[in-house]
Amino acid sequence: MKLQRIKINELKQFNHPLTIDALQPGLNLFCGPNESGKSTVVNAIRAAFFERHRSSTVSGLRPYGDSSAAPEVELTFEHNGAQWHLVKRFLNKARCDIQIDQQHFSGDEAETLLATWLGFELPATGASKERHWGIPGLLWSEQGSGQDIETPVEHAGDYLKTALGEALSGVTATGADDVINAVRQQRADLLTPGGKPTKAYKKTAEQLESLTHSVAALRNQVAQYRDKVDWLGALRHDHQQDEQHKPWAAHRAELARAQTLLTEIEQLDAQQAQDNTALKELTQTQTLVTDQLQALHQYTADLAKRQQAAEDANARLEDLTTALTDAKPKLDQARADYDLAADQVKLARQQEAQQRQRDTQRQLKQQWVNAEKALTQAQQTHQDQASKREELTKIQINPDDLAALRDVSARLTEAVIREQSIATRMDLNLQPGHTVSLGTETIASTGHHRILEPTRLTIAGVGSIDISPGGEDLGELSRTLSQLRDKETNLLDQLAVDSLAAAEARGQRQLSLMQELNGLEKLLRSYAPDGLQTLEQEHSRIQDELHKLDQLLANPDDTNDINGLTVAAAEAAQQAANERLKTQEAQQQHLTQQVALAKQQRDTTAAEYDLLAATDSQEERTQKETELNAQLLDNRARQQLLTQAIQQRQTRIDDAKPSLIKQDIQRLTASADQSQHQFQARKEQILKLEAELSALGAQGLEEQLAEQLTELSTTQRRHDELAHRAAALEHLLDLLEQKRHALTQKLQAPLQKHLNHYLSILFPEAELTVNDNLVPTQLVRNGATAVERGEFNELSFGAREQMGLISRLAYADLLKEAGKPTLIILDDALVHSDEQRLASMKRVLFDASQRHQILLFTCHPKNWDGIGVAARNMADMNT
Amino acid sequence: MKFIHTADWQIGRQYDRFGPEDSPALAEARINTVRRIAELAAQEQVDAVLVAGDVFDTQTLKDRTLRQLFNALSAYTGPWIMIPGNHDAALAESVWTQAQRLGVIADNVYLAVTPEPINFVDQGFVVLPAPLTQRHTHDDLTQWFDLAESAPELIRLGIAHGCVQGILAEEIDSANPIAADRAERARLDYLALGDWHGLKQVNTRTWYSGTPEQDRFKSNNPGHLLLVEITAAKAEPQVTPLNVGAFQWHQIEHHLAVSSDVDTVVAQLTSITPKAVIAVKLTGQVDLSGEQTLSTALSEAEGHHRSVTVDLTGLKLVPTDDDINHLHADGYLSEVITELRTQQTHDNAPVARDALGILASILRDRQAEGRA
């Protein structure tokens, strides 16, 4: 298809007719600024094909504000050697005419012809929408939508497949998609998309389950019912048997027999108990008698024992008394021995004391001599001290005052020397006889004078000469001198000396006196360390003590000679005597005590014997014993009889086995009761079962079950049918989709070839894959290091635009091969491409323009420099 | 004397192989048949009606069903002599005690639940019953007939329910045995038997009447009752089978190989007298046009008959090339048809067949739309 001429009138901004002619069969580039009418041209072409001429929804095509305009598009084009002329007018005198060579079509027929030929859909009513646009929608990209490829391909899908399929020698099937849709719909009535039962199928499955449950429940009930019927039969049978045979009667008869036997045994038991009691009493009496006899024997023995004891006590007393008497002289001797030893000790001690006093006296005498000597020397020293101290008091001089005097004297001496040196010296060599008076002094000799103050020298007969000494500080010096002299005088007075030398001598003497005193003090301390007074006291104490001792020893005791016996030996002898005395005394005491005890013992035993002997007489005791022995024998005979009787009876009782008989009674009673109870319970059970079964029977369980089974099997059949149908539909759908997929893959191959052709211009060895719907999905490129895969939708805007254009061109190639008309319109394409890509895309477009007519509208003419055709300016046409 | 011998009414039987419409109708038909028996008995003025067991199909029936059955007897006021069979055995609690409690058993119904002779002296006969009081027994309950005394002038009639030894196939209820020569040994003039649902003569004096209303697809001659005439004791009975069944049951089983086989089946279907109960089971293969012919014939039969059930699971759908052309299936649709046709020879045959059927029907609909 090659457009040759476009004419537009009363359409949007074209109030006046616009004619674009001399269109080239290949690439046509239109440029112009925004709103110069590029898009209007594109819209006019779209309207000419897509919009129905009768449509009332295209008023937007009218020029602004011109409500009476009749927008008109006139297209002239050539296809397969035939010349087409299409005129379409909207809104006002709307019409559609097509002239193909000599053939003419108009109105709906003409529009349908166009739609079929180009491969798009006409809207039933209203404006044409994207979904109607089919193949032109794909090949004619609108401004700003070049990157979107999926939607247009989808809308063109059926047309593409049909068109392409025809080329593929009929592998496609007519209306196959409708068939698939029909199968899908029928499947949807039975199965969810995930393949689970739905709607009626699901409901049937649910019914089936619930019926299966209720049938199972009913079956169970029926089985229970049957069991109960059988049970009732069995119960009735047993009941009849019991009624006839009464099994409890036999138990009762046996029970009566056992009870009689038990009564007999119980009587025997009572007798046995009586005899046992009697025997027990007899035994007790026997014990009593035996005890009495024993007591009697015991008494006799006790009496004899006490008599013996009394005698023994008496004999012992006598022995002890004798011993006591024998011990007395020994004790006396021991006492005498002790007293003698004690006297000896006393004497020995006296002698020892006198010896010690004599020793003391000797020592004291020596001490007194020493003390006497020390005291005399100390007293001498003390006197020396006193005289030195007296002298010291007299000459005492203050060392500070002495120092001050020394200082003043030194300064005075210095001042006098200075005065002498600076005074006006006057040497007088008077001739003899002559005198002069100096001041008041008259001088008549030779010599020199020192003048210290203004002095008048009067030379008699001559007159006088006033001399004023010239030194400036002479006055000052003179004052100092007089001050110092005053001071010296004061100090000398104070110290009560007449000169410094005297003062110095006194100071010297004071120092030596103090040293002497110091030596005397040390000496005194050597004689009397604790002071003189203490020494004197010590001296008199020794004297006193000595005096006392002299008196004591002057009259010594007249001493018994003890033959040199020492105190220690005397004391040892006394100790031994003491021991002997203590032993004798203890012996004495012990014997005295023993005698007293023996006396008491003797009295007690005698009293006890008397007491016992007084109670019973021997005759009485003998008679009592005889009686008791007779009673003992009699009892023994009775005991024997009773024991025998008891033994015999017990054998009878044991032989009858009373515990077993009691168990029998228990057992038989229980058996009889139990079988009667069972009989009764069974009777009640029968009545209960009869009632229960008649109620159950009235429900018609088995009939219900039969009905439910019918329903179940119907439902089961229905379910099976639906399941088969679902499986069949699933299978059919699978198969159809497989086939369609296979077909699509066949269609993909040529598309892929064309895509790769264009792509190789952009990226060497790249591939753009397409899916079943022939939509580009993935761009595979050789990257720097690895193969890069990019999902179409994730590519950059620019890349998507480029891929979109490439895809469109590839579809166009396919359509061309299938003999279909191709016209490519690109409104403002590739505005997001960089220079390098744009250059490649120019090659792509140029290559495509060798096979297809391409109308390219742009507002950036410079971008398209080098595309190989000159741009036609919209502005030039619009005049 | 003249009496009717019938058995195996199986009242309360449900037919789970039929749908919810047919099953109750067939159940009700059994009661209607009993009504016709009563009418026939009245009309023939028979002396008695002997029902040889299995009056009821189960032990627990709805009261309504019991009332309907006993009401159906009302047309005949003579003695009805019934024994319990294995389905309605006189257990401790049974359908019979239920009926007794309901008070629906009329005075002229003699229910024999104990093995004791029932004398009808005025009518000149005595009945020796062998009622089942257990569901199954392995004793011959008719044994006591041999020793049973009866007045010599009375016609001796035996009535029993069970399996005559050595006559019927082994698998048929070998429980409840009955000696084949019981009639002879017990000096019976006639032994009325139940349990076998087809009409069957054991010997001149021993018969199975079969069920009066057919209840299974077994062509053993069901749907009858026996009208028996015995002129005097020891006389040979005259037995006349009468058809009383409402529905005949037909089973058509056919293997389809060539297209004319379809015509045979259609002819067989159309030859059946309405109203019948029909079961069709077809195997083999059929082409699309044959299948259409068949389904038309089957749906017509459904209109004419009580019940038509069809089993085509063993039937393959094999479209011919003509079929495919006719469906205008081109491209891969035609490939799909071919593949489904092939698949029917494999494991998944029924699914492939159904899938093919669905596809063909969609394509046919599309054709129809195209034409419309």
C-alpha cells in the first residue's frame, strides 16, 4: 500500500483544504513545530479508516468553534497495482466512498471492505477505541506511545495470526480461538481455573459425600436394628426356658439344707463356749490354791532367816566392843610422841633466829661507818658551795650590758681618733717667753694643739687670731662623741664599775665561779645521790637499827641445848608423829562408829523376828496346808473331764466345716437371687426392646435406606458423568492449547527472523524473544563479560521505544510477506534516543523504507538529518 | 378347588440403578400388581391365594407402604395364605409384627408363622406351611410335612420358600433348602414355592410361580402368577401361568463394528413394546453420524418407555474423514480430532472419546450458528 495524496478539509486547524501530495513510496519526513498540524494529519488518516462516517462522536474533528463544519479526508493510494481513492466526510452530509480502479463502494459496505482489507474492527456504536484498531493500531504509532507494544500487539493478535497463518499454508484453524473459548467456558462450568470442582460438579460431590455419610449411618442403624432383633429372639428364648425350669428353685432347696446344718453347728458352738468358760474358771481356782500353798511355805522360811540374822548381829556387836577397848592405849602413846616433837621444832626455830640477828648487826655496823664518812664529806662540799654562791651574787654582771659597754667603748675610741685626724692642727713654736693664749688657756711652750672649735688665739701684744676649724662634720662628730661619752658613763654606772677593763675582769670571775659551782654540785651528788637530807636520814636510820639490835643481843635467851638439831629434822620428826597420831585417831573413830551400827542392827533384827513370830501359829499353818492340798486334787479331776468333752465336741464342729457351709449359704442365696433377678431384668429388657424395636420399625429404616441408596447411586452416576466430562474437557483444552502453542511457535520463527534482522543493525548478535502472543518479552545481548538478559518492560524508555519500532517494522515485514497492505506512520518517534542509537535507527528506518511506505512526523528535523530524504515543512503546506 | 399361587412380591424394593423418577414408580408398580392379583382372584372366584414368601423386600418399611399393600388385597375377600420368606422372616421383631401392631392385617389373611397345618375343612383343603423364622437356615423346613396328619378327603397343599435341591444353579441361595421330592414324600397335592423369581416347574406338583412383577434384567420368565386347579385329593393339578406384570425388562447389549450395527440396535429398540424398562450397553466403535442416530433413537426410547439406562463406556467415537470435513474443522482443530481418535485405542479411551464428543458438538453448534 502506497499513499500518494492526502487531502484534508474543515478538520481541526485546517479550515481550508490542505493537500499533501507527491508522497514517496518509501520514507516521507514531515517536520514542523508544535501545533503546526502534524498530529492533525495523522488523526485525519486514522479517522478516515477507523471512525464510521455516520458516527456522531467525532465532533472533535471539527475546527474550533465551527459547529457546522463537515470534516473531510480524502486519500489516494495504490495497492498491488490497483488505484484506491477514499473519501470520508463526517457529521455534516456524512459519507464514505471508495473507488478501486473501476469499482465503487460506499457507506457501510465501503467501511467493512476497508476493515477487512487492513485488518481492524469497526465499532458497533460510538467512537473507535484502541481495541478496535487491529493491525493499523500496531503499525501506526501515536505520539508518545511508541514504547508500548504489548497492547497493540494483543489487539492485532487475531488479525496477525490469521494473516500470517495463511502464509504458513493453513496450519492455523478457522475460529480455533472461539472453540478454545467455548471449551474453556464449558470447563469453567465444572472446574475452577486451578482444576478443582465447582458449581454443579462441586455440589454433586458434596451431595455424594453427605449421602455416603447418611447411607453409612442408616446402614449402621439397620445393622443395629437387626442385632437388636436377634437379641430379642435370644432373650425371649431364654425367658421361656427360665419360666419352665425356674433355675433358682434348686438353689433355694439346697440353701434350706445348708441353713439347717448351720443351725446345728451353732448350737454345738454355744455348748462349747459354756464348757470353755467353766474350764477357764476352774483353772483360775487352781492357780489361786497353788498360790496360797506357796505363800505358806514362804512364811516358814522367812521366820528361820530372821532368827539367824538377830543372832549374827549380837555376835558382831561384842567383837567390835572388844576391839575398841584394845585401841585406847595406842592412841595415848601417839599423842605424847607428837607433843614432844612439837617442842623440839620450837627450840630449833629460836636458835636459827638469833643467828640471823647477829649477821644483821655486823652488816649494819659496816653500813654506819660508810654513811658517817659520806656525810662528813658531803657537808664540807655543801659549805664550799654556799661560800662560792655568796661571792657570785656579789660580782654578778649582766653579759648584755657588758657587750653594750664594749660596743660603746669601741665606737668612742674610733670617734676620738677621727676627731684627732680632722681637727685643725696647730704647731706652736713659741719663743721662749712668749705666751699666747688660746681661748682661755695660755700657752707658753712649744707643742701642738688641735683646735676643734672656733678658738681665739690671743697673742699678747699682737692681738688675737680667731681660728675656725674647717672640716664640715666636725660639729657632728663632736656631738656624737659627747653622746657616746654619756652612754659610756651611764653603762659604767649601771654596772658599778669604773672602766671597761674592770667590767671585763668581773665578767671573767663570774664565769670561773659558775664552773667551780658546777664541779662542787657533781661532787656533792657523788656523796649524796638523793640529796644531803636523805643521806642524813639514812645515817640516823642505820644508827637506830644498830642500836635496837645491840639491845636485843645484849640479853640472849637462856638456850636449851638441842644438840644441833636442825629445824628441818625437827619438823620431819613432828610430821611422822602427826601421821601416827592421825592413824590412831581414825582407828578409834571407826571402831566407835562400828559399835554404834552393830548395836542398831542388833536391835532391828530382834524386833523383826518378834514381829513375824507373833502372827501365826504352827498348828494353824499345818491344818491350812492339808486343806489346800485336798482342794488341789479335786480340781484337777474336774479339769480333766471338761477338757475331754470340749475336745470331742470340737472335732464334731470341725468335721462339719462351718465356714464352707456359710459360703454355701452365701453362694446359694446369691445364685438364687441372681437368677431371679436376671429373669426379672430380662423380662424388663424384653419389654424395653419390644418398645424400642416397634418404634424403630415404624421409621421404616430399610425402606429409607433403600431410598437413600437409590439417591446415592443416582448422585454417584451424575458425579461420575460430571467427572468424566470434566476430565474430557480438561484433556480437550490441554490438547487444543498445545496445538495452538505449537502453531504460535511456528509463527514466531519468521517474526524472530525479521526482528533479528533489524536488531543486528543496533546490537550485533542480539536477540529479541517473543511470547506466544507474539509480544516481545526479552532482549538478549552480548555484554562486555556475559550474556545480558533484559525483560522488555524493564528496559529504559529509549530502548523500549527503539525495540517497539523494530518490532513494528518486523510485523510489517511479516504482513508484507503475507501479501497484506503495510503503511507505517510514526508520530514523533524516537525522541528519547541518544545520537549513536538514533544513527543506527536511521539505518533501520531506511532499510525498512525499501519495503514499506513510512510517514514520519517530527518537530526535531535536525535529528533526522542524514535519513536520506528531505524534510517537508508543515508550515509550507499550510498556506 | 381353584387357587392362585404367587410369591416374591418384594414390596418396598427400591431400584437404585434407576433415577429418582423411575425408582419410586417401579416400586409403586409392585403394589399395583398385587392389586391386580386381588382383582384377578375375585374375578376367578378362587378358593384361596397362596403367597409363598418374600411378600416384603425388607423388615422395616414405612407404615404407609404397609397400609398400601394390605389395602391392595381388599378386592379379594377369600383367604390369603402367606408365609414369611428370607426377606421378611418371622423374627422376634419383623415386618409382620409391625403390620400386626398397625392392625392392617385383615381377618382373611392367614399368616403362617409356625409350622402347623391350617385346615380349611369347609373348602376341602389343608395348608402345610414352612415359614422362615430365621433369615437363613440350613434345615429343610418342609420336612415336617412328611409326618403331618390330615383328613384324607382334604387336598394337601404345601407352601414353602427356599431352594429346591439340585434343580437351580448353585449360586442361587443354597440356604433354606427344600427336597426336590418333598411333594411326593409328604403326599402333597401341590407344593407352592417362592424364592426363585422366574416361573419354574419342578415337577407336576411342585412349582415356582416367580415374581409377578419383574425386578431384574434376567429373562427367566418372570411377571406371572399361577392359577391352579385341583379337582380332588390326589388329582393332578392343572397349572395355568397368567401374565400380570406391568413392565417388561429388556436388556440390549451389542458390540458395534460397522455402521449398519447402529441400525440393528435402533431396530431392536423400536421393536420393544412400551412401556418397558430398558438397559442398553454398547461397546465397539461408532462414527459421528452413527452416534447422532443412536442418541436420537435413545432419547426417543426414553419418551416411550418407563426407563432407559445407557452404558456407552465401552464405545469408541471414531469420526470418519467425512465427519471431519462436515464439521469444517481445519488447521490444528483437525489435528486434535485425529489425535483424539487415535487416543481411544490407548489407556485413556473414555476421556478421549468424551473429549472428542464435546469438540464435535462445539463444532456442530458452530456449524449450526453459521447456517443460522
